[in-house]
Amino acid sequence: MITAAARVSTPETPAPGWAPDPHRARPAPPAIRDFPAEERPRERLRSYGPGHLTNAELMAILLRSGLVGENVLAMATRLLARFGGLDGIARAGYDELCAEKGVSHAKACQILAALELGRRFASLAPADRPAVGSPQDVANMLMPEMSMLEQEHFRVVLLNAKNHVLGVQPVYIGNVDSAVVRPAEVFTEAVRRTCPRVVIVHNHPSGDPTPSPEDVDITKRIIEAGRVLDIDVLDHIVIGRQRFVSMKERKLGFE
């Protein structure tokens, strides 16, 4: 006969209703190096451009490494939550950042330096920003990165009335065979920033920058949409492997 004393629960068979031990160690999150390659922040930046990364991913690249039990992406997310986003981190001082768990003097310096560079760029007078005067200028700016991409990327170079570059906006990332782009998406950021001129750019992962019939068709549609919005499409640059084609120079899609 089993007595009452024998029915005492053991650690291997906890009694019903017992709560989990709060002191029991939880599994550590995987390190960034254990993520699939396409999910690591640096690889995502290289493949898709910085505009497609979250604030936490960009912060993780700056921080470079996390802690035991907290990978760098989790650390970046924690810091953003702790300070209330990028604005809060920008207002935090060196000592306040260093007081956070895992933030060394070097990491604090990296964060503050990156934020200061962003401030300085944003404060540049239009005349101090890079200007483009030819298809070659646009190619020189984007070809080093875009010629190496393995998927089609469609981007818009935003310009002011004097062709100073106000920004480069990612619009579409597709596969190596097609790039379905809606004209409305092309001009979203240009309208928001009241840019009077744009240059559209996309790459051919095959390495051959020869425009396809689809490239000509989408160029015509974008130009027509630009006329409605009073935004001038100066050119459509197709980038291949260290080569490019100006569709305007070849009168493809441009009247």
C-alpha cells in the first residue's frame, strides 16, 4: 500500500498547479552568427541597402557584439526601448549610455559618433550636398554597390532644382527575372519631400545593363506619372557589372 508520505512530489514529477521555478535558467537567444545569413543585419544591409533595415538592426551593426545570453540585436532593441527610440538615444549623454548594461566606452562612442554624423549631414546646406550633372555622376554614386547585388533593386535619386542629391530612396527589391514597379511608389518620397526632379535607377544582376522591353515600358509609365505630379524624370539608369546604360541617351522610353 502506498502511504501518504510516499506521495510526496519529486523534482522530476512536480505536483499539479506548481508554478515554474523563476530561478531556472532560460535558454540563451542564438548569437547573430547562428542566424541564417539572409537575416543577419550586415548581410541584409549589403543585399538590400540601409534603408530597408530597422532601427534595431542599424544599431546592432554599430554595437557589433552583444552579451552572454543577449545577442547584439536583442541589446539594440533593449536600448531603443530604454531610451524611447532614436530621439532618446540622441539626447542621452556619454555617461548615461555607458551606464547601460553591455555598453562599453567604445560602443557609446560609436553610437554618439554615428548620430553626430547624421545630424551634420541633415544640416548641410543644399549647395554642400553632392550634385549630379550627367548619367556618369549617378552611376559613379550607385554602381559600386548596385553592380554587385544578386537581386534587382529599383531606387530613386531625389534631386532639388539644382540637381543636388537629397537622398536615394529604395522602391523595390525583386528576383533576377523581373521588377514590377508601381509608378505611385516611385514618387511617394519625392512628393513628401517636394522634390522637383528624380533619376530612377535599377540593376541587372546578370551583369548586362541592356534595357529590356519591360524596362522601356515602366520608364514610359513613370515619366507619364511624373508629368501629372509635375516631377521631372531626368533619366533611367540601368546598372550591370561595372557598366551602365542611360536610357535617356539611348532614347528608350524618353521622347
